Amino acid sequence: MKILGFRSDPNTPRYAIVDGSANPLTLLNADTESRLRFPADCDGEAAQVTWLYREFERIFHIHPDIARVIIKKGEFTQGDNNAKRIASYQEAALLLYCGLHNKPVVAKIYASLATRSAQVKDHAIARVGQTTRYWDSKMADAIVAAWWGATNP
């Protein structure tokens, strides 16, 4: 059973695909694509959300057996800013895709993923693994989200 973990980011959203039936769990895209970079001519929120939705279509076409999606959503803080709004739009695009295609999806914050921002990279490595390129905390968020989906059916 494949699980898609997603972490929004205004510039480069990240995703992890974990094989939940493997023991130990396997990060299927550890050596391949894990970040979604907007094309240079893709400016404006509507264009970016549309492009991202089409990327979700492509990912699910390549991996039609993704059984579940877990979104690591942004943590709530005092202030709101444009980056948080853009991240919310990206999460909404994935929620819409999943809703239209009958894919189970849940959104989680650190507390419900049994981690914290200071520990997420270590937890991702210990629980599933890490990517060979572009390793950062956003990718770790996506991995921990997918791990949660694989271990909490």
C-alpha cells in the first residue's frame, strides 16, 4: 500500500511516497523527484495552484495505487502572512484532487504526527529514511506524514 505525504511550501512543495506494506517501510522516491518546482513563467496564485493540481494528476497517474494521502499542514501561529495563505491554497488543491478521485486524505500537525519541528529530520530518518538530494525539514515533514499514514491505517 502506497502512502503519499505532502508538505506545502510557497516556492517548492515536497512530497514523499512510502511503501507501507514493506518491512521496514520504504521511501520510494528517495532517489527521484520529491519536490515540485514551479516553472519560471508560472506566476500568480491561480497559475501555481492550477499547475500544482496538474502535478498531482501526474503523480497519481504514475502511482495509481496510492491508497491514502496525509498532508502535513502548517502550524497555527499568532500572525497570518502571504506564505501561509499560499500554502493553504496548495493543500486545498490536493484536498480537491483527493475528494474528486475518492482518495482518503487527512491533514495533520506536528503534535498528531508524534514529532516537533526541531526533531522532524531525525524522526524521518529513523522511521523511513531520507532523500539523497534536496534534504530539508519540509521533505522530512512529508516523510513523517507518509509514515503516519502507513502506521495508522
